[in-house]
Amino acid sequence: MAEMMYWEAIRRAHDEEMARDPLVICMGEDIGVAGGTYKATKGLFEKYGPLRVMDTPISENSYTGLGIGASFLGVRPIIEIMSVNFAWLAMDQMFNSAAKVRYMSGGQLTAPVVFRSPGGTAHQLGAQHSARMEKVFMGIAGLRVVTPSNPRQAYGLLKSAVRCDDPVFINEHELMYNMKGPVPDAEYFHPLEGSEITRSGTDVTLLGYNISVHWNLKAAEILDKQYGISAEVVDLYSLAPLDRAGIRQSVAKTHRAVVVGEDEAPVSVASEVIAILNEECFFDLDAAPVRINSANVPQPYNHTLEMATIPNHESVVRAVLKLFGKA
Amino acid sequence: MKLEDKKRVLREMVVHRRFEERCYQAYIERKIGGFLHLYPGQEACCNGVMEAARPGYDYVITGYRDHVHAIKCGADPKAVMAELYGKETGSSKGRGGSMHIFDAQHHFMGGYALVGGPFPLAAGIAKAIQLKGGDEIAICFLGDAANNQGTFHETLNMAALWKLPVLFVCENNLYGIGTAIERSTAVVHQHKRVCGYGIEAAECDGQDIEKVYEAAKLAVNHVRSGKGPYFLELMTYRYRGHSMSDARGYRTREEEEEWKQRDPIYLLRDRLIAEKAMTMADYEALEKEVDHYIEHEVVKFAEESPEPRVEELEKYVLAERATQMPWLTGQAA
């Protein structure tokens, strides 16, 4: 199993799928000649040419719609939206066309299209380049939403998303493209549904996805070493549908839950996970579930303020200690 | 147009007109719900263009005034009416409604209810044709008001840039919902707005089907021969309001009467009578025969069809689960 960076894993998935099927194409701003802002399509333009690796104009809603229209005829476009903040402009086509066409045509048309886009707080990108929007996508019927927390998932989720007949939104993170991790040498398809236990534990379940899985892992380490608390880290790589059974199983064992996300608390991923905890785990819980989210402000530019906005492993440790009456 | 084709299309246009008028009645009777956008007055646009193209072969997409476009592509009027009645036998199994008629088998790629939404979808269909190397074309029928959406400009740019085989047909009926075009749009003649993208464009009388046919032949040939997109503007008029809740207070009855003097069906009928290809009695018999067909076949089918089952409420949200399992579970390779 080779070590590979997150962006390299995504690039490899593109390359394999495009080599296999001439109807797999990719499109987006600067993805061709320039090789992609985060290098996820590096070298593909030279290999597959401009008809299949399309540098689009800066017209998010319409190039997204164009990809969706092509998918009605069996083309499998992988559409990169350079920053999830720009996806606001494409939501009309994503939601009104891709997510609904199967239903409103009575199953006649389907949109097997993949949207990839990074969100999250990176390095002082300010209010309009730091959005976390997975909360919006996961509430739309007809759309699958996945979010890889490591290179193995980034590779395997894209592979599965390309093959799946449903539209899939892949939520990436701007800070994670250079993260290194093992990726199977053989072709690998990551499940689009479910969750993964990243670290087993018995005292509390830390639920997270994408970058917050890493905060949770670091927190679990500290909780174990310094406080003797055994935390289980669950990776909710599928946000739509959420893995109700996986959440239930972990909390039935630990009886405590902390939900961690980089989005803002109102109507967050955590809001939905806590609703599931109420529905599935109410009598298993020994304490009220807790959520940890970003402050509800447009992301500030100033670095100190920016860091004060988003949670980290320390916020998780503090919340768990409070849950155990140790803080 | 050949005489036989003119006679056939006259009957088709009468079917389209009577179908729509019967929808109006069913809506008043509350058998059709939701929003209902009717096509009378504009029949020569869809019919003229599609006579020059290949219905059922070329891909067609449009907005929410979509019943006639679907039927012209080959959709069974019975299935379209059943859709309006919300029945399981409807073209979208009762899940779509008036604004979302689909018939993929006949390459009618649907009616969409966000103004301007179909522009990029049409270009995408054309992109798929280009990739697959076929000689079909994509035809996008929309109204003049759609051209005030960003998707119009964004799509024209990409369609021209990539020389996509797509024909944009603008049915300019002079009103966007209840606002006159000169009150919403700086340039009334829509084909002039296209020149900035280097796209071939023309304007044509949309009431005279023979003129539409001739203009559309040039347009279709241009697109099919690989010269890239084309924009055809057809000047027309809708007799009814935008949808059913519209009392047409924004325009005069005199203006409506003036347009009805150039009714697309009567223009063709009178020409055929003048050419001695038919008599007024023939036409009256045709209307009677069509009325009988609409009432006793189309409406009857819709009335007698079953409702969708509530147990299947979620059936078409995602692809059939059983077929997707390798990707959902990761058990593929």
C-alpha cells in the first residue's frame, strides 16, 4: 500500500476512470491546461485532450448545468467547483436539475454526475472563500453527499461516485490536499454509504467527518493518555444518507456522544446527527449529546479571529471533560 | 412544405389546440392541479421547427409550457393528459405534473420550471452528442423572458466556444409572466442579443408555419452540419395568461384580437382552402373528429387511470438500490 497525498489520490481516481470509460469527462475552472488549483486533474489535459478535460469559463451555474445535461445521455462528468463558496451559484442546477430529474421524470432520466468541491477554513481567505456548505447539500433529496477524511477515502469515494447512477457531491477540504496517507495499490471502491470506526473506544463517541475526524483523533489521544478516557472516533464519511445504524451501534456501547464539525451550529451537520441520536439512542445515552461547531459569524480575515472562529482538538477535549464532570 | 405535410400538421395543430383548451376545462373542474401554462396561439413555433428537424430523434428540452412540445416529439397525448391528472399512467408517473412532462424514449428531455434552467442542460445534451459522434441535434425551446437569466449568456458563450450542436428557439410572445417585454428588456428583438457571442441568428414570423419551417430548415441544417449553435427567434403570442391565475390585466383585449387575426391554425387552414386542398366543411369535420378523440380517448384514459400508490412515494428519488449496491457497499472489485 503506497503512501500518497490526498490530491494525488483524487488525480489517480480521475485517471483510472477516464482511461476505462471514454464517457467519463472532467470539467471546471483551470482544471485543464493549468492542471487544477489543487492539482487534482494534473496531467489529464495532456493525456485526454480538451474534449474530455474541459477548462470552463467562470460560469458556475451553467457549466454545472452543462455537465448535468450531458449526464442525461450517459456521459459521466466529474465537475470541479474550485471553491465551495462558488457552488452557491451552481445550486440551482445541482438541486433543481440533477437532484430532482429522476423523480420528476418518473425514473426516465437520471443524472450520474459527480460534483467535487473544497470548502472549509484555510489560510485567511476571508468571508467569501471560507464557507462550509455540506449542511446545505445533505438536506437535498436525490443527492448523495460524501466527504473524504483521508487519501484512501478520497480515491475510493471518487471511484464509486463516478460509477454510481445517482448525483454525488464530494465535499473536500482546502487544507487537506497535501495530507499523506496509505492508498491501496489495487483498484479500490469505497462505499458511498456507512461510516467507519477510526479508533475504537468505550467511554464516549466522537462523531465527525472530513477535517474534524483529525481533531477527534488528536483529542482521543490526549483523553486516553492524560485523563484515562477511552474515546471512540467515528468517521461519518457519508453525510447523505447518514449512517443511523453505525451511530446507534457506537453510542449503544459508549453511552455518550460529542458531535464535531467545522460548520456553524445553526442547522449544522451536528444538528441532524443529534436529531438521529434522539431518535435512535435516547435510552442509551447517559448524558445529553453535545455539539461543537464554529462560531456563527462570516469568517473573519484576521488570523487570530479566524482561529477563534473554528473548533480544534482542544475544544473537543474540553467538551468531553465537561461531559465527565472533570472540567 | 409539401401539401400532405401541411394537411397532417394542420390536424396536429388542432389536436394541440384542443388538448390545451380541454386542459383549461379540466383545471376549472379541479381535475388538474398546480400551475398550468397553455400554448394556444404559439402552435406554429413548435410545429414549424420540429417539421424541419427530426422529432423523436433530435433531443428537445423546454420550459414549463411543455405539453405540446412533448406530444410533437412523439409522447402519447393520453400519457400527457394522465400526467396532468397526476395518474400513475402519466408520462412522469404522476410525479412531475404539467411543468415536468418527460418522454425519454422520444428524446423529449423534459419541461423545467426554473426560467432559463434548460439553456445549459441543452448545451450539455449537445456536448454528449458531440462526444458520442452522433448526428442528432439538441433543440432548446424557451420564451423571450428566459433571456434575462444569466444562464442565457453563460450558455451561449460555451455553446459558441465549443461549437456545440444546439439550436436555441426563442418563442418571443412579448410577455414575461405579466410584464411586457419592453418594460423588462432593453432590446425587444432577441436575436440581436446573440451577436455578441458570434452565433448565427435570425428572426421570423412565428404565426405562419410555412415561414417558421423555412427559417428552421436553415437553422437545423446549420447546426446538424457541425457549424455550431444557432438562435432562431419566432415572433408569436399566447392567447391565455401566463398560467391559470392570470386575468391578463397587463394588456388590452384589442391587442389580443389583433393577434388572433393571424391565428397559426386559421392561417394554414385558409391557405389550404384557397389552394382548394380542403373545404371549410372538411375543416369542421376535422375539428369534430379531434374533439371526439380528445374526449373519448385522451381524457377518458386520464380519468380512468389509477392513482400512484403511496407505498411508492420514495421510489424515484434515487436509482434502484439493487443495481447500485457495488458502489454503496464498496464490494465492487
